[in-house]
Amino acid sequence: MILIIGLSLSLIAIGVLFYLGYYQNNQIQKKSNKLETSLLSLQKEFTAYQLDQARKYNKLDTDNKIKFDRINKTIKNHSKRMDNMNTSLPSIIGQVVGQIEFAQDTINRK
């Protein structure tokens, strides 16, 4: 009689252990599925973030290149104007000085 009770309790204990093992395995499987889903969605969001940042960087880089090109063209235009002024300035000064000297000669003759 004790042998039957011991065997039945052993079988019940083994059944409970198998059930708990199956339950834990099922819970682990559910958690791993949830974790996998969340990691995939995180990966998608991170990829979208990286693409967005790359687009913003490229746009900013392009805008800066355009600004620097405009500034460079403006500097070149101003430099050309200054060079033209530097080449024509001596002749203009000579004309003005000549007119002043001519005027001085006419004032002194009177």
C-alpha cells in the first residue's frame, strides 16, 4: 500500500515537474517572441533615424557649399573691381593733379 502511494506521489511529482517545465518553456518562448518583435521594430526605427540624419547632413552640406560658392564669387567680383580701380587710379590721379596744376598756373598769371 505504501509502495502504491509512493509511486503515485512520484508520478504526480514527475507530472507536475513536466508541466512546470512546459509552462516555463512556453513563457520563455513567448518572451523571446516579444523580444524579437521589439528588436526588429527598434532596428527599423534606428535605420529610419540614420537615413533621416544622412539626408539632413547632405542637405546642410549642399547648402553650405552653395553659400561658400556665392561668397567666393562675391569676393572674386570685388577683387576684380579693386584691380580695375588700382589700374585706373593712377591715370585719374594724374588727370586731377594736371587740372589742379593748370588751374594754379591760370590763377598765378592773373
